[in-house]
Amino acid sequence: MGDAEHAEERPLANGKTRVDFQTEPARYRHWRLAVDGDVAALVMDVDEKAALFEGYDLKLNSYDLGVDIELADALQRLRFEYPQVRALILRSAKPRVFSAGANIRMLAGASHAHKVNFCKFTNETRNGIEDLSENSGIKSISAINGTAAGGGYELALATDYIMLVDDGAAAVSLPELPLLAVLPGTGGLTRVSDKRKVRRDRADAFCTTEEGVKGKRAVEWRLVDEAVAGSKFDEAVAARAKEFAANSARAAAAPGIELKPLSRSFAPDGVDYGSVSVELQRATRTATVTLRGPAAPPPASTAAMVALGADFWPLALARELDDAILHIRFNELDVAAIVFKSSGDPDQVLAYDRFLDANQDHWLAREIRLFWKRALKRVDLTSRSLVTLIEPGSCFAGTLAEIPFASDRSYMLAPSLSSSASGGGLGSGRDGDNKPPAAIALGEANFGAYPMANGLTRLQCRFLANPADLDAAKAERGNRLDAARAQQLGLVTFAVDDIDWDDEVRVFLEERSSFSPDALTGLEANLRFAGPETMESKIFARLSAWQNWIFQRPNAIGEHGALKRYGTGRKPVFDTRRV
Amino acid sequence: MGDAEHAEERPLANGKTRVDFQTEPARYRHWRLAVDGDVAALVMDVDEKAALFEGYDLKLNSYDLGVDIELADALQRLRFEYPQVRALILRSAKPRVFSAGANIRMLAGASHAHKVNFCKFTNETRNGIEDLSENSGIKSISAINGTAAGGGYELALATDYIMLVDDGAAAVSLPELPLLAVLPGTGGLTRVSDKRKVRRDRADAFCTTEEGVKGKRAVEWRLVDEAVAGSKFDEAVAARAKEFAANSARAAAAPGIELKPLSRSFAPDGVDYGSVSVELQRATRTATVTLRGPAAPPPASTAAMVALGADFWPLALARELDDAILHIRFNELDVAAIVFKSSGDPDQVLAYDRFLDANQDHWLAREIRLFWKRALKRVDLTSRSLVTLIEPGSCFAGTLAEIPFASDRSYMLAPSLSSSASGGGLGSGRDGDNKPPAAIALGEANFGAYPMANGLTRLQCRFLANPADLDAAKAERGNRLDAARAQQLGLVTFAVDDIDWDDEVRVFLEERSSFSPDALTGLEANLRFAGPETMESKIFARLSAWQNWIFQRPNAIGEHGALKRYGTGRKPVFDTRRV
């Protein structure tokens, strides 16, 4: 079944059996994180022999997913472990090369699914660099000492300020189209046109010129901010970084917290973390992700929160959820639907939210909220059907209520007439257990803390038709809402009687796994993001969709296609018909 | 070369050799246009034996491109031939069926390029229905008497008001995903989420439910505006149409003008119209489209304009340009680049613009401007490289200056030092001719009359980086700008000396035809539309890109895919890996 190029995934290097998103600076092979006072430098020095998969070398600071996992990790550590940092320099340790971009042999041999997921993750990492600037007060500078080609230049585009050495050789370029017959897949076109606002005809010329643009023309065309003579380059970069640090609004803060390794236990059909578990039902192509509420009330003070560090429940949960989603994306391609469940006390979840609200100016509380924002966006952008089951004993409240709102559908168990008559409102009547009836609760966090890629909160997006519905929901903050009320307010898709519950859920999951995975990807990518578009949503929805299409076309990936022929000395042969 | 499904285009029916976009009511096979006072009805009554291509029948009011060409023609005639119409009813002549949507057998057997171009054209037609309401005061109603499935419901979504007969059977549906493993390709998802603002979880349920939604639930879910009992349906539709007509701002106008047949002469390597010519350079995969300026000054009065009717130069040119672009899109798939040229007097072009400006409240002047807006959008959305050559004797002024601004690049001939020294500014020195030197001129029309799909004018979009550049350009209205000045103002990409001209243009065209057509499509779709997004731009850029991807995937079009297996009694078999 399926297309030939999809038939086998390339083996991971060193006999690994899954892509792992957890790492730490001591294990980095490709980056060095150097912090000097309020300025940090991320130095790219890719180890060409340390590729993630077998079959290619990472020459000239080219990268694969493994390189980007380290970058993403380093950015997280900057946020949490180095709260004193106020400016970031991205630079290369290789002479005359900043980065050659995504490794071409890796791309040429990757499955379609890996190419798409790889681009999505690298996009998320680059958006994280912009979030660092916009919301955490860490302005970033790219110090381009030589060639910044393709993904190398796209990485620079994610920083606030691009400095290019003016030596008659160093150039920025997006040579994907002329060289490989694909697009710059990591936001390059969108950032050129929408962030740097390069005039469209110049952008056209730039993106079709293999060798790129150098020096003064690069400045004139707005491709870089400054071209500096080689002899003055390092000094100029350092001075600019100092200037950015001085103007940063990030509070000079106390010591950070350590992002200690996640405690995970992998089994053949799942992963268990402290506050998250993933159970795979392979027969139904379902992954159940259960989020566990806090075991204790929130700490009494911000000092106590800092002392808890990575064990502080909201941070622990965000890290685990993020890792779980990435694990499913990359390692469990066959999962059709993610079923979210939760267990715990909704009031405790809301209490943590109130703690974070009350301390929103504290650097750690702020970074945790920003992490949740990014983790929830990762959920939104996950190409699987998302469904939340709201059952007795669950705790979809406040921050966790964003999960049903991020889902394509939610089902909420409504006590049946018989059980509510007999049980007096306690328990659902299912299995005679004593769990409290299914409830959902809203908090302040549902009304601004977690915008989606399109700039709207999930509830704003949900209630586009009638903003009064948003006001009605807002008026219910703090209340436990039962299924009838939640449905009336439009917060859940279906309130289902316990008599019908099992059948309805089963039929939905069976149906979902019977549909074409591709069509579902397209459907969900369109229906999840009503309303306005932002640069970020354009990158994921417009640019990525075109790139996915091109990644599937024989002109790129066919026997005679450009990706396959690159480096063979033979020119690609194209089907010339325009589509 | 190329993918198998691309290898042969399906033959046109009746031995035709090209898709023809010209028709007229007397030749319609599928629609009837009935005008009664200020209310028009477009009655869909598809002749199942009159398909455009061989190999399928158009059952149950399903449609192919031929059906949509008639619809597009009828909408144009409503604008120009029936200025008294103020409301439009779309209805079906078939019992219990409104429309079954795009014909599935047609889709299953169509080449990828045809599917994509077909969806683009039908999208443009539906956007035209919305433009009719927004800018021409013709509100539209869909009277759904039975099944409105897929493209049938998408057609209804383009109207202002959807009325559904409430008989327990009539339903609206978007069954593409469950039935065919593709998306609704004519704006359906975007209009459901962004126009009708259907809650996303309900939209998910709706789009995955083959049988669709009926009656009161369809109203509650905002899928239709009104569900009316069968016995009262016709009466209710008529009353609603009368009400819309009464509230329309369209001036009750004088008799319309006749859109008489275009005079065209087809040759093996081109088409000649009165004011437009298309010359194909097959060796270089180029189509040169030359626009000819007016032969006479504008008429003295609006009455004289009406008397000229379809011969009035701006209208004649718009019709011919529109037809030429569609001809290239569908019949000349191998063309890589469209080269725009013009010949004529720029001052005369500006004089016509001033005439239209001065009479902008006249219904015909207004409709001509709106036609130009749509024709220019058609150019923007044409998936070929677009380049304008601004040479001596050309007339890219005012409305026609939108052509270089719509192009991916423009080249403008600058008099060389030697020729300007000897010729005193007259002539370019090329070939010793006496044409006036290349000039471009702006008019009022470049600053608002012709917004792109993203809602910006082409100059706004061009000068996003610095709005002061827009002001500088505006200050030059009416002036003839030579190459140096035009380049200084940022209005052209490259000003090229006559010594280098031939080489530069040749190299550009060679380069363009050497690139992957698919990658160019993606590049241009991204770089042409910087800035904000609208529902329209989302339909073309987000929804269409995903659909194009899905149209290429084995799960839809492979041997075991859903499109291929539909109607065979055999279920599709999917590669279940999510991408």
C-alpha cells in the first residue's frame, strides 16, 4: 500500500529506534551555548559525522532534525536556566560558512512524512526565536560570516537583526528553487515578503538566484540589516548585542532553574511520564494522552515555585505534553487520532492558574505561560485528529480546558436521567464509581494567555460568529459547568448520555481511522484556523501547504527530479506543464 | 517524463481541440437565465449528455468546467446586459436535487493540471457572485430544493442567503472527505469557517458526515439561513428576492449593452483579438501578450460610451485579456512565462482612465472597472511566470500599469548614453525606429480601483516596507516616467540599457523555463501576496494549496485511492500514515 517513497523510513543512526527530543548541553554535538553576562551566543558547529539518520554527512553546517532538536533545547534553556540573558547572537564556528541549510541528502532520502514533520518542527523552533524577542525580551542577532544558504538564511530570518560580513564573498541566498526544485521550507518566503517586506520583484529575483546576494545590495534589498567589513565584524556584532541587551525589558533576574531530564518510561504501547501518559491502541490507531492534575495545591510563594523548579506542576506538565506530542508526531505515524483525557481536581488546576495570574510579572511564571502557549500551538498544528473526552473525574479547567478547545471535537459525558435520579448528582452512574460528575471550568487563562497561531484565543476563534457567546462564557469563569450547561454555552461539541457514550466514541474513532489521512490533514488545517492570518499562520498554512505539494511532485522527488539528481552531475528533467 | 496520470489529457467532447470560454445564452446547455423585472433567476438544468470532455455524464446537476463557463458567462451578462436586476435567485430545475457538485468521474479521470485549473476557475466564478453582491448591488439567494452536495453546496455558499426546503430529505453536505478522500475544492471549508462562521467542531462534524445536515439543525449550525416547508418554499424565495431587490443600492438603470461575441482569430501559434494578441514562442515556452492602446480618444459622454457598448476600448480590452489568460491557462499548459507588452499612447490610456473616474457613478463605467479588477486578479492568480517588458512605444499607463505591477518582474528599456546623446531623447536608439522612449505613467486608478485578492492595491503591496514610497509614486500621477525615474521610484524591477536588453531578457526567459514548474507555482503563490489575508486569498492560497497536495496523493488518485475507486463498489485502501 502507498507510494514507494513512503514505503520505508530511513534508519536512525547508531541503532536508535525512535527520534528523541530530549537532550542537554553536555550531550550537544552541534551547538555551543555560551553565556557572558546578559549576552548569550549560540555557536553552530555541526559535527558532520553525527547525523540523526544513516546515509548522509552534515557538511558545511547543514542540519537535520537532530541539529534542530539541540537548537530547540538550547532556546528553552536560555529561557529557564539563564533569566539574566537579554540578547542572543547566532553565529557559526566554521570559517566562511554560516550554514548551508537543511541537508540535501537527508531531504532527498527522507520519506514524505519526515520531510513535512521536519519542516514543521524547524518552523516551530524558529517561531520560538521570534517569541523570545517579542515576549521574553531577548533580542537576537545573526552574525553571518560567510555563506548563509537556504535554511541557513531562514534561521537568520527568524532573528531580529541580520549582520553580514562585507568581504565580497559572504552572501545570503535561498537557492532551493533553482537548485532543488523545492521551496525554502522554513518560513523563508513568508519572512522575506512579510517580515522583511522585500519588494516582491526583488524577492523573485533573489529566490531564483542560486548564488544569492552580497554586501550593499543585500542591505538595499532589505535582506540583511547591516553589511560590515570583516576586520570590524566581531566588534560590531558585540557592540550591537550590548546595545540590544541594554534596551531589553527583560528584568535582570535571579538565577534560573534547571531543566532536569524528564522522567519517562517507554513501553511497546506507550510512554509514562509523571503527569502525562500516552497509551497506544494500535488496533484502532488511537493514542490516548492522559493529563494528570496537580497532586498538591500551588506553592505559597514565587520563591517556593522557583525552589520546585522543573517539578512545579504546570511546568512539568507542559514539558511532558510537548514531548509526548512530538513523540507521536515523529515516532507513531500510524496514529489517526489523539484522544485527550484528564484526571484530577479542576479546582486545583484553577488554583494553579490563579497563582500564575497573580505572579504574571515573575520571570518564571511568565516563561511557563509562554511555554504553555507554544505547547498548545504545537497541539493545534499536529496533523492528527484531536478529540477530548470529558468524563467523570477529569480536570479540564482553565489552562487544561484549552485542550478540548484545541480539539477537532469534544465529547462530554452527561449523567443519564436514571443515574442522576438515583445518585443525587454524585457520580455519573458509570461502573458505579464515585468520581465527581464530568465538569469543565473556565478561568482567566482561557481569555488571552494562549493565542493561537492566528492571533486569536481558541475561544475567540470558536465564537467568531457571535462575540456575545464569548461574553457568556467569560461570565462563567470559576464555575464547574456540567455537560448540559457546557453544551448550552457552546464549549463542547456533544454532550452524550452514559448509555450512548461508549458507542458514540467508538463509532467516531472508527470513522476517523477509516478516512484518508491526507484529506483529514487538509480538512483540519483549514477548519482549525478561522479568522485572521498572521505571518506565523501564513507560514504553516500557505507556505507549508505549497511546499508539501511540491515535496510530492515528480519534478522534485521523482527518479529524474531535482532532489534525487542533486549532486549526481546529471541535470533534473522536468515535466514542463504548469499546474 | 512526468507522472503517469499527467501523461495524457482527456479528449474534449465533440472533437473540439481547445477549451473555449466564449459562449452566449442561446448556446447554453446547462443554465437558463430568466429576468423578471428587478429579479433574475439562474436555473441550473444540466444536460447530462453535454459534458465538456469525453467519458462521463453530468448526472444530477453535477458540473464540469463547461457548466461553469456558462455560469460565468451568465453572471457577466447580468452585469452588462441587465443593469435593472437587483436580486438573483440560483435554483435547480431538477426535482429534489439542487446540485450534486463537481462531477466525480470527470475529476477521477482528469489530469492534475486540469483539476487544479478547474478549481481555480470555479473559485473565480464564485468570488464573482460575491463581488456582484458587494459591489454591484445584486444580492443573491440559493433556493435549495433537495440535495446540495459538495460543489453544489459550495455554489450556494457563494450567495448571500441560503434557503433550504424543510421536507425531511433535503440536505446540504460536503461529503468530499468521507466519499472521495479530497477536500471541498471550491472554497467550501473557508466559507463554512470564515463566511458563515460555523463553529469549528460543528464544521468538523459536518464535513465528515456523508449525508450532510437537514432542516432546523442546518439553521442552528449556520449552514443555511432559513429552512422552509415545501408548500411555502417558492413563495418564500420570491418574497425574499423582492425584499433584497427593494433594499439594493443598484440604480434602476437604462437598458444594458450587448456583450457581442469576441472577434478572435486562432492560428497554430497564437490568437489575435482586436486589442490583444497572443503569440506563442514554443521553443522558449513563452507566450507574448500584447495589449494595444486605444485608437481614438474617449467618447464625449456616457451616452456615447453606452452606444459604443462592447466596442468601448476599456471593455473590449478587458474581455480580450480575460479570454487570452484563460486560453493560456487551459490550452497552453507548456507555457512557462507570459511576457506582457503594449503599444500605444500612454496619454490616451490615461484619458480613458480619467473618463472612467469622472463617470464612476455610471453603471457601465462601474461595471467596467469591476471587470478590470476581476481580470487583473485573474492575472495575479495565473500560475505562470509573469514578466512585463516596457519598451519604446508602449503604453503601460494607469490601468495598464497594473500589468507590470502584477508581474513577477518588469524590465524597462533605458536609453543608452550613446543613443540619448545622439537622439536628443527621442527614440531608444534600437533599430533606429522613431518610437517615443519607454515610459510608464501612473493615474488615480493605480491607487484604489483594483485591489488584489488580499485587499491591497498592487502598489500598496509593493511598498509595504515603506508607505512613503507609495506617496512618492502618487505624487507622480500623470507624469511620463522614464526608466531611470521609474526605477528610482521602485516601479520597475530592472532598467536595462539597450546594449544589454536582448541578452538580459533572453537569459531571464531561458532561466525561467529551466526551473521546475511546480516550484515556480509555489514560489509565485507566496511572493505575489504579501500582507494581509482575506477570505478570498485564504481560498486560493491555503485551501487550494492543501487541495492540490491531496489531489496529488495516492490516497486520492492512486490505483486504490478513493477517487479512482468511487462507484466501483470497491472500497479505497489507504496508506494510513499521517503526514
